[in-house]
Amino acid sequence: MDTKRFVHLATSLALLISTPCHAQESLVTYKSLSPAIALELAQAALLDCQKRGYQAAVAVVDRFGVVQVILRDRYAGPHTPATASGKAWTAATFRSSTSNLFMDAIQSKLDF
């Protein structure tokens, strides 16, 4: 069998056994928290902070890190809303809790 005929045969065989590849969908769907659920989560987090004796602000962000709710306790400092939203943004963008990120940072510091 000559080379040209072998290439044609191999190409034909490859086309016959290959499966069609579909183009990616143009639209994606995802679930998102409703404002009511985001508010409920923020209220629960703020209540937990108050029970533990902390004057804090809490933030709830969506999967993209966009703030949905910020709640600030009446005696919390003026810097706390920005800190809470930054912390929530960090957790969302790294897809990990900030507690885990802290532990990873400590571990990597110990590894040096």
C-alpha cells in the first residue's frame, strides 16, 4: 500500500470513528442568592458576632465578589464595612473561607 493511499485510509477512518464536537453554549446559567436570603445570612452572622462580644460589620457577596448586603453594628468602627466587604471578596475570589486562607498562609510561612 503506498503512502498516499494509507493517509487517505487513515483520514477516512479517523473521520468515521470521531464523534461530533458541539460548540460551547452561548449562555451559562448559575444559581444566585436572593436578596432576602443574603440579608438573612448577614443578620445571622452579625448576631453571632454580637453573642461573642464583637462589634463588627458583616458582608455577603455573590459568587463574583459583588456585595449583596453589608450590615454594621452600631458601635463598630467606621472602617469595618470596607474590611468586611474586602474579606468577603477575598473568600469569593479564592473560593475558600478566609480562615482556610489564613491557615494556608501560616503553613507556607512555616515551610520557608
